[in-house]
Amino acid sequence: MLKRNMQAIIMVCLLFSNVCTSQELEIEVTDNVQILLFDKLGRKTGIDPSTKQCLKEIPNSDCYVSGVGYIGDEDVEPDYGYVVTVDGPNASGPFSLTLFGVYGGKYSLRIDRVIENRFVLNSEAYLIRGGQQEFSLEFNASNEGTLIKNVRSSTLKEDLQATYVAGDLADEHFYNELVRDIGRFQDDLRTKDKLKAAKELEKFQDKISKEHDKGIRQSPKRYVRPAAWKVLYDDAESLLQGLVRESPEPTGILPK
């Protein structure tokens, strides 16, 4: 029997149907994170991180453990994950997702929605042990999905810690250097110096991009793997965009 060489998949299956069109939405996350799905009324289905119990507040929902026993034509030792199913008339959302870190490191997320056509999103991300991440998920009439991560000022540092734990970001010296860079950004936020905070984020982006572009072989002690670079760069970009939105528009009037 071949031992499966990957993490178990926690499968969150959301099945929606109506008289006219069969609809199916499936969300999967690896077993180092747990997931709660919220509908637009705030009802939730998934694993409660405090009680470890399955919640079934969304109508016609269920939650149970399932094993995956096959990969292609090969027999494998089954891994186990959580399965959540929901039957209902509206698969378009909007939904909110909250992920909880069971233990730190990299996780995989897959979203698969089928109506007449199919939308699939696959991504790799990072979450510290005991941490949580929040997302919004919506679909348009063409079944194109939009997943938006809620990035807070603390998110960048938490994701940096998780990438380091996962081994996707170089040695301790480089990690500590990046931690200090984020610390300067947070200090600038506390003093309300948004221009300086934005410059620190841009420096952070430039630094990780430079090492990422070199590759592991050229920079064995300062490398940033592609998935880690994308998460950290996107976090910084979201924070930058937030600073731009918060900045007052120029009035063209000189102060007296």
C-alpha cells in the first residue's frame, strides 16, 4: 500500500440545486486548517475551533469526516478530512470564509463551482498556529468567482512567521531582518505617518522580490519560494492600497 505523500484534504462541499439548474460549490482545505462558512445571514457551517464540534446553522447542511482512499489508479492509505454539505437554492453567495490554524505552516485552498460552466480556484497560503484569516467570496452571473482576503496591519507579520515555519523563507537572519522591516512599518502607522509607512512597505516588497528573483541556488540563505513571495507581496500591496484609500484627497486650497 502506497502511503499518500500529502496532507489530508478537508473537503467543504456545498451543494445547491433548484428546479431549473443544478449548482454545486465545493471548497477544500488541507487538514492543518479548519474552516467555517458563513452565509449572508451570518449562519455558519463547519468546525467550531473552540468546541471542535460541527455547526450546522445553514439550512440543510451537514458535517462529517471522510477518508480519501485513491489517487488515480493507485491504492493509497486513506487520509481523513472534514466534509460539509449544504443544499439550497442560492449558490452565488455572498459568503464569508474564516480559516483557523490548527498548526502553523502552508495550506492549500481549492474552490470549485459548477453550474453550466465551471469555476476553479487553487491557491497556496500560510497561517500561523492559533491564527485565523477571513475571506469574502462572491460569484457573478457568469460564474466567475472573487475571493478577497481581509488583510489587517498584523497580517503581514503573521504570514511572514508562517512562511518561515513552513521552510519557504530562508534562514533566521533574513527572517529577523524582515521582521524588523515590518516593525518599522507598524511604528509608522502608530505615529500616523502614512507616507513613511507606505515607503517601508515598498522597501519590503522590493527586498523579497529581489531575493525571489535570484532563486534558491543563487541565494541559498535568503531565498523566498514563489508561493511565499506571492502571499507576502500581496499582503503588502493590500496594505498599500488601504493607505492610499485612507489618504485625504487634495483640495487645492492652501492652509491659512
